[in-house]
Amino acid sequence: MVNGDGAVPGRLGLTISRIKSLVLGRQITFTHVYSEANAVADALARLASTTHVCQSFPPSPLPAHIRGLAHLDRIQMPYVR
């Protein structure tokens, strides 16, 4: 989708075009990371998509389940659903 010439619908297409213009001429590599390997980002994304509220961490503390995932990440212990 990003590397090909296929049409990308709507806002996603605009976002991808913007990203492509920002990285043009730079040595940047994008790689996919499965959500299981990035549980903190996955949990934050799920939180954002369900609450529809702009939040900032800090000053607000992370929700308890995300703090737990961050702790596991910090001590390099894999999280398995």
C-alpha cells in the first residue's frame, strides 16, 4: 500500500502522501510491529479509539493496565495475551 502505486482511499491516502513527502530524501525505514510485541502502544491506541478524549500522560497517570504493560516492557518481559 505505502510502497506500491495502488490507490488508498480517503484520509488514509492523504496521510500516507504526507508521510512520503516528509521522508523524501532521508534514510528512514518503516517496519511493521505486531501489536503483541508493542502492547503499550496497542493499549494506548485502543484507549484513544474508544474514549475520543484528548489525554496527556503525564500530568494524568496512565491507566493501571497500561502501567502494568509498561512495567513489563521496561523489564523486557514479553506480554502474551
